[in-house]
Amino acid sequence: MKFIEGTRAVTEGELQANNITRHHVTSFYSKQITKSGYYEQLRRVVEPSLEEFESPGSLDTSGEHANTVVPGLQHKYAQTGLLLVTNRCASYCRYCFRKRMVGKDSDEIAPDFAQVAQYIGRHPEMTNVLLSGGDPFVLSTAKLNEIVDHLLPIAHLDSIRFGTKMVAYEPKRFEDSALSSLFQRIHQTGKTATIVTHFDHIGEISVDAERRIRSLRAQEVQFLNQSVLLAKVNDDPEILAATFARCHQIGVRPYYLFQGRPVKGASHFQVALRRGIEITRSINQRLSGIQKTFKYIMSHCTGKIEILDLGDDGRVYMRYHQNKAPEKIGKIFSRPYVENACWLDDLPEG
């Protein structure tokens, strides 16, 4: 098998034991990163590395199993349902936090959307659903329509989101004219259609991606972007500031900058919290007020934690952006900083 560091003979058993996802990338993305001028950084997004064999961690860093309420549907936060609709992606990110299921046979994908809709219908506090996986846009538009058929009649849903990296990996997917009808159906029921793109680096924002985004925005589709802070890929404030500024320019609101998760086979992508805070501060120094719409987030099993600062007192200050317990949302807390800590669990309580 070809790795960034060179070719190595490996058995299927070794790959499975170390949770090494197979190498799979679209020809579009391969060409885009080659001509982007950032090949050495962006190749790490999709090309296997021998570091994956030495990366310890968990396969469920956010407690997804514990929050699954019916097969394929997670209900961790009151207002949001997370619906896993596929186990496939157009390309496989090496830092994927769902390596346990993406590209493999999995029983975590929703088998019965009627059952999902019944659960949502019984929970009026749930106002939005995020279609994820895998990447929902690897599915046919007909399949997406079938899924949406079950969601549109639910009156208390006001938003349907689609989490995707397909805009970076294969923007041609969004040339499908049937997608316009899908988004129009969502709008006609009074709901908002939102695409959450996944641009980690300005080198991923192709001319084709911009064209498709502008076209869909003209059809009232809203766009947000999430990025992951990745060692040796984008752990550079100039790169991330340029990425967020470019997103803002084409009508995609920077939404989350995620702290890399301690995923087995991917934890080598993590950046120390001290460095992450320095990068975030430096990004904000480079952006105008209207471009600073992102939050630096740790998606922990206890909730989405906004990482605020490392104080002069040697403590990391954080705030719950989301939590299963409503009374904890917005609550600021701190922990003593430990050098090279990358995750909440690396910081001692007290």
C-alpha cells in the first residue's frame, strides 16, 4: 500500500486492527490540490500516512452511540437531530472522526426513515435535522427526495441541513438540476435548506465550487462552513484566515473551526490547545468584524465546547456552546493547562 512516507506491505488484518481506512479520492480533488499550490499540505487530507498506525484514541469521541435514539438518528441536543443517511463519501478524509463506519459495512445508517420521522414527530423541541454520514450527496437526488419526504410534513421542523465535503471533492454533483427542485420543495414548506460545506483550506475552494455555491445561493440555499484544525495541513493562521475570508466572499459563513479529535488512526492530526488558541487569536487579528463568524469548538462527548483562551493564570477557559443539559449552555468553566494537551480529557479537573 502506498503511504505518504513510501510503500509498505500490509495485511488486511493490520489495516483493520489499526482502523486504517482505504485510500479513495476523486480525480477532481487530486487535480485541484495539485494545481492549488498547496499539494504537500492537502495531500495529507486524503493520502494515507504511516502515522495512522501509531495514532491512539477512540472510535466514538463524541458519544454518538450513547445518543442514538432510533437506528441512524442521534438526539444529543434538544433542538437538533443528527441523521446518518450513508456510510460512503466521495473521498475518504484521513482525519475522519467516523472511521469506525465510513467506507465500511455499518448498522449505524438509518434503515427506516418512517421510524425516524415518527420519533421526530414526538419531539417538538427538535427544530432542525442535519443529514450526515458519510456524505449525503453521494446519494442520488431521488434518494434524498425520499428522505426529505418523511421530514417535510413535520411542522415543528424549520430547517434541514446537509453536511458535505462534496463541494470540495466533486462540485459537479451540484449541477444536477433535480437538486433545485429538492431545495425548492423544502422552501415551499416554509423550511430553510442549508448546506454545511467542509473547506479546511483555501486550496480546496475551486472555481467550480464557487460557481455551484453562487448558483445555489441564488436559489435561497444558505451556506455555512466548518473546518477542522489539522497538524501539517492548515495549522497556520494565514491559511485559515484566507480560507474564512474567501468563504465569506462567496457567501459561505464560517461556522466552526473544530479542534481535531482523538480518533484512533487519526489523532496525529491534533494540534495542542495552546497552539490552537494562538492560531485562533491570530486568525481574528487578520479578519474584519463581519468575517469573524466562526467559533473554535471541541466536539466533546459532554457537548460542544467553545475554546475561549489560555489565561495568565495558566488555565484554559471554555464555554458550553451546546450541552444535553440546557442549564449548562453558555456556562464558562476552566481547567489547568497541561503542556501539549489536545483535548478536554487531557486537562485535570480542579
